[in-house]
Amino acid sequence: MKVVDGATRVLGIVGDPIAQVRSPEVWSALFRANGVNALCIPFHVNAAELEAFFAGLQTVQNLLGLIVTIPHKPAAARYAASLTDRARKVGPANVMRREADGTWTGDIVDGVGLVSGLLAAGQRIAGRRALVVGSGGVGRAIAFAIADAGAESVHVYDVLPDRAEDLAARLAEAGTQSGIAPPAAKGFDLVVNASPLGMKRDDPLPIDPTGLDESAIAVDVVVHPEMTPWLSAAASRGCHVQSGHVMTDHQLVAMQAFLGLPTLDCTPAAVAKAMQDEASS
Amino acid sequence: MKVVDGATRVLGIVGDPIAQVRSPEVWSALFRANGVNALCIPFHVNAAELEAFFAGLQTVQNLLGLIVTIPHKPAAARYAASLTDRARKVGPANVMRREADGTWTGDIVDGVGLVSGLLAAGQRIAGRRALVVGSGGVGRAIAFAIADAGAESVHVYDVLPDRAEDLAARLAEAGTQSGIAPPAAKGFDLVVNASPLGMKRDDPLPIDPTGLDESAIAVDVVVHPEMTPWLSAAASRGCHVQSGHVMTDHQLVAMQAFLGLPTLDCTPAAVAKAMQDEASS
């Protein structure tokens, strides 16, 4: 099958570095599996040149949209002429849409993906007392998405106390019962690690699992390994656990809706099949 | 085989319109056949926004280069911080290279491809009296490339007399015996149609073949149909003929050298095989 021709449309992803991102493989396999003549293409751009890059991509008429990854998410939000409600609350943006007048609108779908993954697995978020450990871009997105999904309260923690306090204050402003809490699971029934702890073999546990009830949900944003020590500790207590790739997989649907892409089956099963077909073709 | 990942490098092609261009298929098939993780990606940009596009692409660190097609070749030359000698003589640029300091250098390889095709077919250009009909961007590139390849003289014709006169004057300035001639083959032994005549079924012949000698070479830039009425008329007189796709195919080698791409077998046979493999994969 032909990979690309003059009529191919482009979904960009910009970051620094970029070689490690999975979006080009995932989206391109999805497009091909669905007969859509489009590819997801990586763009390696450094922070100092990002504004020129955004202005340049804005002129490309066959652009489907632009995914923004580390470290450019805050800059993307500043550069966008408008933001979705959730992006305005969270701060950074991780996907940009070209409007008819050529301006960019930014959205953030990190947290939506995490919530969507839990709901798809039959889990309830409404009424839960949540703890989100890590108040960086991803942690902020998750905290607001959990609040929007009806959690009773959302407490937060960060190694940088200012970041956690700022997030708790913003959640409270948005009408969510919130506060700072130590990184300990006891007393919470939806506990999310949104810190990088767990990626390295000798990392300490990001959250103390003591007192974690089997009715609680444990979630991690770390993608490798799939089963982090934090998730293992929760699973051994009988909790429902959700690993990092679920959030990533479920972002596809939210991005598709925001970008107005051709209708694709973006379910994790369909994505897995598309990528398998691609690898074996 | 995986089509694209985060480490994929990008050879862009920019034009308006863009859907009809063949470069994305050809280059991408070549890269894949040679195990190079790169794709040629189309960018549809209109003239008013071209400057912002060039400034934006300039920031992309995984960009291999940028091919420029109609109608942006003259603008590309104006935008480039520097030009190769042949691009400076010809005027427009059809390929751009990002230098280490982030600026663009422009080159033009249309004419080089035509000359390279003739030489590869065992034809001699040195000493020939050439006529080039059509003094647009492609005609100009061809006229200078033929002169550089040692033609005894290069006469030119265009439906717009000013364009032909300007080209003849520039050729003369560059030390080539030149002048204006009517679009008639008699007295020439390398006769090139660089006009669009022959693309449509009811087009008149671009060049009067009366008196064309069998030792003459007849060349066309028209790609579809492969055998134009002009080439048919020359072939029926026993002349060597070269159709438009040969020029396009042979540009690949010149572009590869200019862009410093990984070494690829860009011969037309290798390209044909790569595209066939792609279509049947």
C-alpha cells in the first residue's frame, strides 16, 4: 500500500526531543487502517524557535492539527489565540486546531484520557475522594478532569509545595473541594501518581500505600514499565489499577473530536490491531 | 513495515496546489527501499503565506530539505539567503537546504535532470545547436543546463517575446552563443519543448518538425502523455527522443547531492523498483 502521495494530510507533533514519541506510529497506523490518506509527522523544534514554527505550520492547508508535547505545552497555550474551557483551567495545551481564520485554538486532553479509561473499564469517579500526586502539567490536567467527572474532592501533592498550593487554589476557585495532602493513600479512594516516580528501577514509591482499601482505584501516568511498583502494591491489595498507556490510548478519541478528524475507531483494541497490521505488512 | 515513528526525518515539498505532485510517492518509496527512516511530505501553502511557512520550516531540526514547486519557485529564490551558481543564473529555486546557521540555500535542478537523462542514454550535448521553446522557469533552467553541458549555441523562443529576449540576453552574458528563434526545428540538432503544449489532446505542435534531421535529439518536458505529438513526430523521423518523466527522474540524483542525503540508488530503474515494491506491499 502506498504510504504517502501529494494528497496526504498531515497531523503534526512537535516536541524537543521528539524521537521517543509514539503518536506518529499510533495515529499513522489508525489512519491507514481506516483508509484515511493522512500521516502523523514528528517535528523537532527547540523552545527558542517555537513561535516561528507555530506561525509557519499555521499556513499549511493540508494540516489536520498539531499535537504538542514536552516541553512545549505551556508555550502552545500562550501562543493559541483561544483555548477550550478545560485548557484555560489547566494552563498548558497539548493539541492545537487551525481555525478557518488561520488562528490556533488549544486544548488539553491528558486528564480526559485518564478519566475516559476509567469509565470505559466500568469504574465510577463520581463521589470519590481523589488524591493526585504531582502537580505538573499532566497532574493539573488530571486533577481538573477528575473534578469535572464528579469527584467529591481532589487533594493534591507535589515535591514543589508552591505548585501544589497553586493547583489546590485553582481547583477551589473552580468550585471543587480541594487541599494539600501528603503523598499517602490512606483516606482516599481514587489515587493517581502523576509524578515521574516509577520510571527508574530504584525510584522510591511515589505514594505510601499503607491503608489503601480494596475498593480504591490506583492509577499511574508512567508508561514504562506498564506495571509500576505503585500499581503492583495497589493490585496486591485488590484494587482496580490503570497503567499509563491507558491514558495515552484514550486521548485519541478526545483529540479526534477536538480536531474534527474523519471518524476513526480509536478504541484501544482498534489501535492495537492497526499497529499490529502495520508491523506485519 | 512501520511507516513512521518519532525519529522519522522529513523531506518537505511545498506548492499550490499540491495534490498532483509525485515527489512524496517517489522519495518515500526510495527512502523505504534503502532503509532510511524518512518520508517526503506535501505542504499546501498559498503564495501570501509562503514567507511565514519558510521561516517555520527553518526551525525543524529533523527536516532533510524542502522541494519547491509551482508557483513558489521564484519566491523560494528570493527568500533563500544564498543560491547555488546555477540557481543564481536561472532565477527560481526548486530545492532548499537548511544550513547549520538556520538559513536557506536554494538550488534549481530541472535542467540538470534533463541533461543527466540525455547523457545517461549515451547522447552527446557538447557541440550541439540547441533550441529551447518556452522561457518560463523550466525553460530557463534547461537552457542554462544545456549551455553548461557544452552546447555550441542555445536559441530560445517564447510566446511572450520579452521572456525569450531576457533569457537570450542572460545566456549571452554568461558567455553562451544565443538568440531568439522561431519555434521550428530546422537547423537545430537538440530541440526541447519546455512549454506546456502537448498536455491537452487538441494542443497544436509546440515546434514545427519540418526539416528535423534524424541525428537530432528531441526532448519534451510534458510528463503526460509520455509520448507527446512532438516526440512522435521526431521519433517518426528517426530521432532520439526523451520524454518528460526522464527529467523528473534524473533530478533525484542532483537533489540528493545538494541536500546531502544518505546515499540512495536514485537511478530510474531503482526508483521504478522501489515504487513497485511499495505498491505491492
